[in-house]
Amino acid sequence: MSPIPSPTLSAPSPRVNEGISQGTPACPSSCASTSASKFGRGRTRGDHFDLDYTRHVRTVVETMMTAHRMHRNRMHAYFKKFPSKEAALLKPHPDTTKTVEGVMRSVHQRSIYGHLQHQLAKARDEIKVMRAAREKDLQEFVKKQAEMEATLKGPP
């Protein structure tokens, strides 16, 4: 069993690597660390030894936090209008998303809802056409199958 090799004297010290990672003049002009980087979180120069390979997508938690922040800001803006807490408690915040009938109030929401309803109607029509075609194909298949069985049996 061989002993664990000790570090050699030719290995660069952490101070040398530190100067290189900062993009200082200690790094030669041909070094890639001085080039501007378009990736990273707020960094514009230097090597990125702590690369994060996770995709930049909105997670469920981020979505929930955004919704919570928007709700909190809306509530704050609404209740800020009242002179005191007692006056604010007498008039609770109205539900701005739906009316009593359940129809959305927002113009943007109504346009999205209308677009989805249009897409659903088109999809239902396509499904009806596909079902009719499938039923027709099935009837033709049953008819051909009966003819083939009749020819196989043939006259005895």
C-alpha cells in the first residue's frame, strides 16, 4: 500500500488562484477569466468556479411567494386608505376576482377565459368528428370481418 502523496512545491498556492479568479493583472492577457461573462448571478467578470448548473426556472415556492407578495401589497394599499384599524375592520377588503355570479371582472381575465372557451369549443367539435370517423371505421371493419368469416366457412 503506497502512502498518500504530499502536495508538490510546484502546485499553485491559493493566493495565486485567488488573484486569477478576480481577473486582476496577475492573470495574463490570454487568460479567459478577464473576458466578460453573460452568465452568472450579478457577476460581469472573472472565472466562475462555483458554477450552478440548475436551470433558471420559477419553482413552486417562488410562484407562491410572488402571489403572497402581490396579495400583501394589495391589502396594504387597500387598508392604507383608512384612518384607523377600527375603521378598516368595519369595511373588509372585497373579493376583486369574481362577482356574485362567478364571472371574472378583469378585462384581461375575461379575454383569457373567452379564448380558452373558444379553444374548448373547437376541441369538442374535433372530438365529435374523430368519434364519428372512428365509428364509421369500426362499422366498416365489422362488415369486412363478417364477409371474411363467411368466405372462410364457405359452402360445406
